[in-house]
Amino acid sequence: MTPVLISDTGLAAEIAGLINRVYAKAEKGIWQEGSARTTQEEVAELIATGQIAVLRSDDRIVGSVRVHEIEDGVGEFGMLVAAPEERGTGIGRDLVSFAENWGRERGFAEMQLELLVPQGWAHPVKEFLRGWYTRIGYQVVRKDSLEDAYPFLVPRLACPCDFLVFRKDLDPSK
């Protein structure tokens, strides 16, 4: 299975459903009940602008990731999801590798990701992800306030949160 960028906006509902299903569990306790991570419309827009890659097993989408340039020479990936029934099969690793290769192909020096973390308590999924990202070469470069960066999200939070910004050097010689 190889991830591929897609252009079919008709897949937006399926991808948004997968993202929302995964994030509902992975971020339980962080968001107010009933909050969705994304919408079909947002995913359709991201697909139309070449920012969504998917991984399929047979005819089913089992993972997806958003990739985009955030500043000159720096790419970012986000909305990384693997279908829960496929967890532990390497889908996340394959999607991150895809994102990094996507960045290298564009000549980016670094890849970035953001991890939302609650203040005052350790969320098990977030702690797992922090460790995993660190093991695959990402380092925390800063902790930002959600209120400063994404104020429109704050009313939907169930608890105060920050987000950790991770970066990885994409130069294979380092």
C-alpha cells in the first residue's frame, strides 16, 4: 500500500468521516462533546488544492494525511489518521514517510507537525504520539498557546490546551 495525493473531491465525506471518527477517540476529553475535527466541505477544499493523501486497502480508505507548505522551505503534515481497526499495521508510519518524501521532492529543509496537548493532565494518546514522533526524529521546537494561534477553537475546548510544534530536518545527510 502506497499513499497517494488525491483529486477526487467526491471522497471528502468518507475522509472527513474517518478523520472525525479517529479524532473523537484520540482527543476524547479535550473537546466539548459533539465537536468534530473537520467537515466534508473543509476536506473537499483541501483535496481540491492537492493537500490530502490517502492510503487504501482494497477499495477502502484506511488512512489519510494533509500536507502543505507553511513557509518557504518548510512543509507541514496534519490530520494524520489510520482507521482504528488497522492500528499497528504501519499505516501511520507510511503516511508520515509519504509526507516527508513529499517535502523532500519540493526541496523543503524541514517538516513540521503540531500536537494539541491538554494543560494540567497527561492525555494517553497525546503522550503516545509525543513519544512516537520523537522516536522518528521530530523534536519539539516550541510550545504555543492555542488562544494566540487558533482563538476560534478555544470555545470548543473542554479543557485548557497548548500545542507542541515539532520539526524534523529533511536533509538525509544529517
